[in-house]
Amino acid sequence: MFRIGQEEISAFTRVVQSKQLFRIGSKNQEVDNFEKELAEKVNVKYALFVTGGTTSLIMGLAGLGIGPGDEVIVPGYTFMASALAVTAVGAIPVIVEVDDTLTIDPEDVERKISPHTKAIMPVDMLGFPCDMDRIMEIAKKHDLKVIEDACQAAGGSYKGKKLGSIGHAGAFSFNYFKIISCGEGGAVLTNDREVFEKAVIQHDGGSTFRNDYLAIGREENGGAENIDYPIYDKYQTPVFAGTQCRQSEIMGAIMREQLKRLDGILGDLRKVKHQMEEELKGTVNLAFLRSNDPGGDCATNIGFLFDNKKLAAQFAAGEGVGGALPINSGRHVYTNWEPIMNKRGACHPAMNPYSMPANQGLNDNYSMDMCPRTLDLLNRTVYIGINPDWSQKEIENKVQSIKDAAKAL
């Protein structure tokens, strides 16, 4: 989280004083309105506010009909939740390489497609967009679904299209460590009514008795402008047994204020990053990490690629640099995904996707060295976090520290 203040405090107070904390039947309609406002911001028909980024991915996969017998391709550099979401719906994650953008490698994606592959999950790590043109081209060629894990990239874009709106479904996270946040939370994004309905039912088993979620866009609920929100009287999708991942009115109210801050946060992040890049151009021993869309990335980090791990580590440790090697992040590197690597995919053996008859023969041949290029790139990359509220002096000091550290290599 970058910014929070009186507006969020006032929103919290408003909901508490109203005593309308439950989203269902609330007169305030904080969650309903946040979903409409988010959908308008991302330019999709539907947005569903849920309890987390992992939950968003699970609901999105459920919405796409992914389950036992299916493979979902995920990159080897992402938070483990990307793979856990796949096992949560009974499918098998197939782990592939990242390329020199540290996002999913389209060429390895195509190499790993099998007759069992049903979906691709590109992950916009640290707000850097994936090569969505190539991903969507591959998906169309092989009749696959695409679920964008844009959990770290709310507000980012790829060639003018908002991340999370390009695939068949998308997911955001509003965890404390994300660009905008209410502490925990997430959202499922889609333009497909069937995907939305399935996600709704999966995230709220009680929705089978109500049609609240299908009232999206009614004028009395304050529908977002310029977006055509259909109105339905009942689900077209046959109802099934879902779970419970609803969000509260308090979280909805906070996220409505956070959403208002998003453009300002990203604008300031990009301004700082652009200045740093301009001042660092031509610096000896320094090479910027490649981006699929430099203007669309969220600019939460600036990345550099070195010839070897020793140089990367030396640079990252330079005084005032504040750099980090992604290989050291642990939980974001597939080699550390203990439940996945050991094929313990559920709390009960009978529910473990790796033991299910439908999944026998699928590509779960995991090994510690199965993505060598990913490990090499993670060892040679240094990320430096950016703060949108840095003063001019702080930016200048950071740039000088980077130059000094690069010169010392």
C-alpha cells in the first residue's frame, strides 16, 4: 500500500455508523458500487469483489470451468498462490519458464501445451505486463482460456488495454503489499456472463437463493456510465455448491477511496521511474530489464540485468541502492513451492489433485531444475522498489547510489 488517509477513515466511519456491515441488503451498497466503479476503471462488464488475490484466481478458474483432468500453465516465477489456485479447483499446474522480462515465456508456453491443457495463467510480476499479444495468439491457436494474474498490477496496461481485461478472466489483489489495498481482498474481472455467474456462485454458496449479484447496473444502484451492465432475473448457469468468500461493506468502502487514488499513485510512480531511467541511461555496467510495454507497467520497481549472480549481488548490496535479487524472494520461486513440488495438493488425500484418477498421466513431472533459464535470470536480476512520494532529493540520491554501485563493479 502506497497511500491511505482521512478519506479511508471517513469511509470506515460511515459504514460503522450506518450499522450496515453486510454487503447483502446493505442500503449503502459500498461493495456493489465498488464493483461497478472497478469494472468501469478496467473497462470490463463484470467485477466481483472477494477476499483475496488467491481467491480471485480460484473463482476465475472456477468460472472458466477448469477442474480435474485439466492442466493450467503457470510461470516458475510468481507467488505460489498462482499454482495453489490451480490445485484448489482440482487441476494440475504445469510450470514453465519466464523470459528476460521475468514474465511468462510464450515460447515455453507453446512447448508445454498438451491435449490436457485448458488454460494459461500469465502473471504480471511486480506490475510488469506479460506479452499478451503472443499469449492470446497462442490461446486462440490451441483453443485455450487465459486467466490473467494481474494481482500485482492493478491499473497497469498493455498496449492501451488494462491488465486483467485482456484474457477471458482476470484477477487483482488488494493485499497490504499491493498498489491499492484494504489489507486483504481481491477481484475477479471478466466480460463473460457465464464466467461471472460461476464465479459468483463459487464465491457465495448462499447466492443460489438470491439474484443480488445479477442486479448489477440497475439505475437505482448507481450503475457505472459507459458500461452496459445487463440485468437478469435469475442465473442462466445451473447453481452448484459454492463456498463463502464475500467481502464486507467496510472493505468495499475503503476500496472505493483507494480506487480514487490509483491513477495518482501510478502517475507519480511512472514519473519517478522515468526520471531515474533518463538519468541512468548510458551508465557503465548497467542494463535495464526488458519490458513488454514500458509505458504500461506499474513502475513499482526498476529492474536491471547483470552478466552473473556475483555482479548482481554486489550491485544490490551497494550503499543506498536497496536492491533485491528475485531468486532470494523464496516464496516467488517455484523451487520453494513445497506443497506443489511434493504434490500435496489438498488437506485430504482423496481431494489431492495429484492423486485423482482424472489427473493421472498429466504433466506433473516436477524437478528442481526444470526451469533452468528462469533460475538463471532470477539470479542475475536486481529489482529496486520505487516510492511515488520520494522527494526530488531522494530520487537524486537513489540515482547517484545506483551509479556509484554500477561503477564499482
